[in-house]
Amino acid sequence: MQVIAPAKINLSLRVLSRRSDGFHDIETFVTPISLCDKIKIEQRSGKQTIAFRCDDPSVPKGEDNLVVRAAMIFFEETKISAGISIELKKRIPHGAGLGGGSSDAASTLLALNELFATNLPREALAKMAEMIGSDVPFFIFQSAAVCKGRGEVVDPTRLRERLLLLLLKPEFGVPTQWAYSRWRDSSEISGVSYRPQPFDGLTFVNDLERPVFERFLFLAQLKMWLLKQPEVGTALMSGSGSTVFAVIRDDADGDGLVMRAKADLDPDLWTCVCKTR
């Protein structure tokens, strides 16, 4: 069987406090988007094995891969002994704040639940997902959601309408753990807007822009450039970066905006025009 694993963006992200377990309490409004990885899973005869391959050689193999870890946890929790092969085709970039690895893991749990007809409710799968990572439970619900705690408390909701997006990512990534560790002690850069941005009935804000922009100034420049473009309704960094996204106004030329961004900022920018799901 083949399933898709959608990326996400954070429409808002508030960091509330540091927890005793080293994580941070957050409140974030997250939505899946149409940019997706693809996962093919097939059952194999013989003893329990997990054969994994990916078209991106930079993706870790073995137990370091979240897809493999998800399959291991599923078999452990369900007491199923079976062999499977998993083929992952990557489109979501690494270190981008788009949740690619977390989505791949969640989609693997959903697919295995269907493949082996275990009929586990989403809540049970979300508990498995929580063992893998803070972002993983969100993707189990396949919906926009407000997430709290360290991200594992998921309250599904709906967007009023689909948003047209432009994603822009430079060649470098941003380590999530580092971004959170710098949240309390970082400072704002003069001339860069961090204020909440009301647009289309939503409020766009990201508390991690402050620490990330302080070290990765290009991302601040990228956001401010986008906010000056007539096609753009609002712009924000997603998660801990390094993707900055723009909500494009109705009937705007997204491809033309991509060409200007590459010409004005960086010809090697990774770009994607997509929509919220």
C-alpha cells in the first residue's frame, strides 16, 4: 500500500515556559499542507524484519530513522510479528521546520494500522506517536490542530479556507533543540518585525523567530523581503526554521514571486508553491 505524509507549517507558535524534563510548554496552531513525502509499505513473508530504503541518501537508516522506529513501536505495542518493506520517497527537506520526519513516522503508524487491520483508534496511535517525538501525534489526526504541552496534546480543528503558500528555504537547516535552548536568552534585531500579524481571521506569530533570526540573519532578511512584496498577505518562519513561508493573496502570481526571490535573495533557494490541506 502507498500513503502520503504531508508537511506542516506553524501558523502560530508561542513558547510558554521551560519544563523540568528539558522540553518547553508551547501552544501552536499547526496545519498540514499539500507538500508530501510518499511511503510504500508491503508485507513480506518470514520472520519479523523491517527492510527500509529511501531515495534520499542523507536520510538515516536503521533505528535512527523515525519511520523504522515507528514500525518497531507498532509491532511491539500490538504484539504482531511480521516482515515488512518500507520505501520512502522524500520531497520535504530536512531541518526545515516542516515536520517531514515526524509526518513520515505518523503516516507509517496509520498505514500499518490499516495493513494489519488492527483497527486502533487515533488516540491509541497518538500514544505510540508520542514515544517517537513531540510533533508526531499531530500528524495522526490528519487535520489542522491546536497543539499544547510539548506538542503532544492535540485538539483538531479546521481552517476556514485553504491558503495559498510559498515556502522558501535556504541550503542550511536549523537544529530544533538549539532554537528552543536559545529562546529565553535571545534578543530582537532592530528593524525586524516580530509582532503578531492578523490576516484572514488568523494571527501569525512565532516566538522562535527571535533566537533563530539572531544567529541566522538571512532568515530575518527573507521574512522582511516577503512582507514588502505586493503578492504577500503575511510571512512567518515555520517552527524552528529554516523555512519561511508567505501566504499569497488570491490571484497572485506565485511563480513570479519565486523568480524575484531567487534573483533578489539567493538563486539556490529551495521553493515550493502549495496549499494548506
